[in-house]
Amino acid sequence: MNNIQQTIRVGLFFVLGLALAWITFESLNGGHLFKQSGYTIIAGFSNLKGLKVGDDVLMAGVKIGTVAKAQLGHQRVEAVLTIQPGVKIPEDAVASVEVSSLLGANYLGVSFGSPTAAPLKDGDEIKTKNTIDMNEVIAQLGNLGSKLEAVMGDISKTMGGGGEDGNLFQKINKLVTDNGPKLTETVSNLQDITAKIKNGDGTLGRLVNDAKLHDELLASVSEIKAAAADARTFMSDTKGIVADVKSGKGALGVLLYDDATANNFKVTATNIRAISDKLNSGQGTLGKLISDDSLYLSAQSTMKKADRAIDGLGDSGPITAVGVVAGKLF
């Protein structure tokens, strides 16, 4: 009887040991007591950010699989995902490591993708994107807190700290005390100026209080605007004239841009210059008439002779008078 009980106990311990060994093997192999059915896909990342074997794979918050394995790839780390058999993931879906709580619990989130895209097959690789690492965020917040603490320390030192010149309030108090009389005088001057303006003294006071002066100023401004408009019109007309001249229109345009007319003008100017040179040098009849005094003297002498001849005619007849004049002149 004792041998039978001892044999049963040994058998139970043996079975229990096998069960424990099997449970341990399954847990280390996949984190589950039983091997899950389904298909596997691969998600590559630069950093898994705390994602580990056994974490859930969720699509819109619904579990569709688990992380079966984490392995190193070429310049990256790969998460091997076991997806449930009935779940189809489009090939344009994107996977990312998400944080479910501030305590660091992570999961792998998968987007829906396009309904018309072909589904991923066993062994395919899903598209991935990097997300914010909470550890980095917390580290940056810590650095920001340190910087804020330093800034607040500087502000506190500036506002209330000591030093040779005292704090900020002491400096302001000293500035006001030293410049108090000047500030009082400045305020008094401003009061006098505003009083004069209010009473209509000075140009600015009249401009503020005299409606007629205001209207005249507006009229002057209107006239200036009108003059500016006329100036713009004049400039526009001038531009039109210049454009016509450049295009060869009109006498001036032809003279400036027509080669034949310009050459004729040059020839005419040359001829006039030659004529003026001849007249100046006394050449020709007109030149001698202008330059030679003897012609003027001869003409003057002839006129005197004619005058004397006419005085000596007296009562002589026409024929006698003509003879007498001819005799006197010749």
C-alpha cells in the first residue's frame, strides 16, 4: 500500500514538473501558454522605444495581434508581429509605437489604410513612422525647468538682489529723485503748451481752433493736389511727345531720326556758313556793299549832286532839267 502511494506521488511530481517545464518554455518562446494561430508581418523602426515582446497590436483601440519577437535588422530594429487570422491589414497602413499611459506602457498602433488597397500577406513588411519618445519629452521638460529656474533666479537677483548699485527699484527711485525737478519743469511746459493751443495761440492753436484756417488749409491741399494732377498730365504729355519724336514723327522727329533730312540740314547749315564767311570777308556785291565804305561814300556824293542839280533847275522845262541833271551827274 505504501509503495503504491509512493509511486502515485512520484508520478504526480513528474507530471507537475513536465507541466512547469512546458509552461516555462512557452512563456519564454512567445509569452503565451499556447501558440497563437495567424500570420506574421514585420515592422521596422529606428528605435522600439520600450516596445517589448507580448505587447498588444491595436487598430483603432481593438487588439488584432501581439508582438511576437524583437530582432536587429540592417541599421534598424524589427518587431515581428503575429496578426489574428481574420484581420486584414491594407498594404498602405502605417504602424507606430504609441504610449498608452504615462507609466510607460506601450503598444503598436496600426492605421486603417485604404479599403481598396491589397492586404498584407504572411512575411510582408508594414510601413512605419516614428513618434515622440516620452523619455525625450520628459528630459526636455527637465532641461526647460532648469532654464526657467535659472531665469527666475536672474530676475529675482535683478529685482531684489544687492550689488553696488542696488536693485532695480532702487535704481528707479534714484533716477526719479535725481531728475524730479526736470520732470516737474517738463510737465509744466507741456501744460503751458496745451493751454496755448486750447486758447488758439500760435499757428498750431489757430489750426486747431479756427475753422476758417482749417478750411483754407484744406483748400490749399486741394490746390496742391490739382497742381500735382496737372503736373502728372504734363509729364504724360511730355512722355507722349518724346515717344513721337523717338518714333520719327513731326519735324523734330524727322530732323533727329531721318538721316536724309539730317544730311540736308547739315548741307544747308554748311552753305549758310560759307555765305556768311564770304559776306564777312567782303566777297561779292552784297559783301562789298556791307564791308566797303567807298560804295557808301560814292552813293552819298551822288545824292548830294542830285540835290544840287534839282535846286538849280529853277523854272527850266523838263527836257532842260533832264539835261542839267545829266550834266551834273556825269
